[in-house]
Amino acid sequence: MNTDKCKWAREHEARPPYWPPRFGKRPAYWLQVVLIFCGVVIAPTAWSQQALRREVTSLGGPTTYGDLLTPAELARIEVMAMDSPPTPPVSVADTRVPVVPMAAVLLSEVPRSTWTYGCSATSAGMIFGYYDRVSHPDMYTGPCNGGVCPLTNLGQGIGSPIPGSCYIIATMNGFDGRTTRGHVDDYWTGYGNSGPDPWEGSWTEHTWAGCTADFMGTSQWKWDFIGGDGVKDFNTDGSTALFAYSSATKLYDYVPPASAGLPQTALCHGLRLFAESRGYVVVENFTQKIDALYAGGFSFADYCAEIDAGRPVMIGVSGHSMVGVGYETPSTVYLHDTWDNNLHTMTWGDSYAGMAHQAMTVIRLAAPAPDPPTGVAASDGTYTAHTRVTWNSVSGATHYRVYRATSAGGAKTALGNWPTGTTYDDSGATPGGTS
């Protein structure tokens, strides 16, 4: 299949169904709304939103399962501990941007944050906070800032929470409306500490939800990623495991082998898990070493293309994750470095505050599902040859589909083709009958 001509569809029902008032056992009409965003329409068969979300997650891009790789193939993959401290190197001050040049291309809606229980979790929070603000509003749904990720001080930091911050990076009991234990309570004792984690032997571990640090495995002492001797070595508090090929090859959505520990996750796969937990589809996610290390690796042109497409990117330097939010040719990268609310800069392929540029992690999200149609109505005796079904237009929708059933629990029959407007004439509905 030519992926450039691939179309994916997500659909919602219009509830409750509309029952034309003058029919006996009257037919119910459902509307299916489609947002086409990439040749073939793949229409999920599940009708509840929960079932729909389970199905569409299978539409995600390629995944690399460590359990399916040979020892030789596994040997081509390296792991890096992204374990930078809460306080920045002194030289970070030299990277601040006092005035943004006119030639700079920036994604201005990417939030900024201080270090919040791990650089990678903080970076992921800024990326998803951006999508929450511009296109995917369910990334964060807590009480802070009216349910929208704040643009500055996104994360609460460590210690006393920063006022106005939210839990998208790390959940915590008593913070941002939470009244039960969360990520910080279960996994954090202090920067750089190994396990056992606080929850072990003391209480039931919370269910991962709401924050990036959960799904990426940040600060969770659960895995043996080095040596394969069964002794845990990842992740110390504040650290997240990043996997990449020791070459220019993209490593798609890497899921470590089960033998390394459960649950099977790491930085890149955790990005997908978080997005899917919020009900969104990941088109693809991968980590790739840069071209300064390997010919054919992720290039500055690749990076600029992501920014131009409206997608912030995670930058991996030695031991530290940051978020690329803009560029200026020929080689300037604008970034948020997780240590303050300033805009910083680095040269592509160079080092940042002494930490060498290593890799880039990309996540590409599908457009969110359209809202269900509203104002669904059917004519009542206006026409003799048909029933006219009408509805309000849905922002972003390209096609609709009308379904009819003789009862709310009956089988639904798709009517006609996919209209692009907001009207459909059903000539198969018999006045005074069931359909």
C-alpha cells in the first residue's frame, strides 16, 4: 500500500438516535462522522466510544518488539540512561535567547517547565502539553488553568508544587485535585536513588494514568536493561531508559523484552502509551541517532520538517532530554531544556552545556476524532417520497454516514454513500411502518 495515499478514519455516533414522531415502530437514525487525514477509509465496527478507542489504537505505526528479536539483533540496540539532575550545569545560562531573531521559526504554544521528577518525563509533558493546547484537548483534563496545560511552569518541580502547575508530568497525592497516591508517592525518594520504590511492600501501586512519567517508566526501579543477569539496574529516581540503534536506522516504538522486567516500556514506547491512554492514535514514533554520528541519520532538515509540520521533537543529548521547538537556518536549534522557563539554543550536532548531541525521538499523532454531530433531525410528513435527515456540520469533518435501525437495539443499516453535506434523503423509510 502506498502510505502517502493512506486514509484513516475515526467515527462517532450521534446520540441519542432521532425517532421521527409520526412513524409507528419508527426507524432510528445514527450519524457516523469521519475525519480523513492521511486513500482507504478504515471504519471501526465498535460503536461505543470506549470500544472505538480500543480498536483505533491498533491503527498505530510500526512497533519493534524485543521479544521477537534475535540476540544478534538485540545487540544492535543500545540503552542510554537519561538521568540529568534537577539543577542545570552552570553553562546553561550561556544558551539563553534574550531576543528571538525575526528569522527564527518557532512553535510558540509549546509549554515551558522546570525539571519535574525527570528530564524525559518533563520533555514529554511539554510535547503533550503543546498538543493539549492546539489540537488534542484531552491530553490533560485536570482542574488547573480550566483544564488546559499552562504555557509556563507546566510541571510542579520537586518539593513544594509551583503554583499554577499541573500533573501532566507527574501525579501526586494532594496536588492538582488528586486525592489518592500517584507517581511521586509510589516511586520517588530522592534524585538518583535506586529501589525498592516506596510502594513495594507498603501499599498497592497506583494504576498508571494522567502523567507521562508513569508510562515512560521514569523513576521506577523495575528493569534489568544491562547485563541480563536478573538484577535491576533501571530506573533510578529521575531517570528514564532511552533505546536506539547503534546506527542511522530508526528504532520504531521499541518494547523491551519481557525478560528485562515488567511492564515492558521505556521512553519512546511510553510516549505512545501515554497518547493512547488519552484516547489518541499514534501514527508513528521512533528514536534515531543523528547524522553527525552516522551518515543517513536524523538530520537538521528532518528536524526542520517536523517543526514546519507543527510537531515538537525530543532532543537526546548525553544523559539529558530536551524539547526542540524551533529552528533558524543553517543549523540553529531552539529548545526548552527542562531547567527553566526560558528559550535556549544549540547548534545542530554539537553539544549542549557539555552534553553531546546523540539522538532525536519523534512522535506523530493522528488528528483527533471529530465531535459527534448535533442537531440530528428527520422530517415529519414534509415529503411523500422520502424522509429527510439533517444535522449540524462538524468542524474538521470531511464525510458523514447515515445509519437506520428499526429500534435502538436493532441492527444498523448504512444508507447510501458518504455525503459531504449535512442532508440525506432516505427513500427506504415507509411512513406508518417500521422502515
